[in-house]
Amino acid sequence: DQKCLCDTRILLTEDNDLNAEIATELLQEEGCTVDRAKDGVECVDMLEKAANGTYQIILMDVQMPVMNGLEATAAIRKLDSETAKHIPIIALTANAYHEDIQKCLAAGMNAHLSKPINIDCAARTIIECARTAKENG
């Protein structure tokens, strides 16, 4: 029963350099490997090019230029790969209102974390989503 994030490879999609740096550092301290996409387009592209199972989780900023997190999630869910259909996508957003959370879930996200990132809360959510994905795998 996994209680740590050791060896979890995360695709962090975040357009803000400082937010990305902080999240990456916190996640690496928990034992994660973090790759960063700067926007939704780059995230979809990286996931498409990655071998199946490369990433266990996508942390997705919701408000980004070019392609926002909701659009990127919808695009990922339409990709023709098992990973894309089942990989847990967790929203990262400063907007933690009920309707924002509902929009994230409706777009195909699995869970939601508010910013600034709280690593304990993030770790619990990531572990929970990864476990659920494995059970439904």
C-alpha cells in the first residue's frame, strides 16, 4: 500500500515559472520525478510522444495561455492510447469554488488541488488517484 511518492513520474503543466519551480521542488523532495510542460499544447504533445506508462500522474494548471487545462484535459482524453484515457489528471487552480471543481471534473480530470500547492494534501491526492487508476487499470 503506497504511502510515499517515490518513483512517481509526474507531468507538471504550469505556465508560471515560479509556481512550477516550487511545485517541482516539493514533489522531488517526496521522491517524484517531474517533467514540466509550459502549456496545454506542450503537455498533450509530451504525453503523445511518451511511451505508455511513462507518467503516472498529470498535474494540470487550469488557467494557461494557448491551451488551458480544461482544453488540454479534453484533448488528452481523446488521444488514442490507454495511458491518455486512464492517467489521473489533477487540476491545479487558484479557483477552488464548487463550480470550478465541477468544470475540472466535467473536462475529464480526476481530482483538484488548490494553489499554492500544499505538499501533504498533494501527496495524499496523488497517491489516492494513482491507487484508483491502478484498481481500474
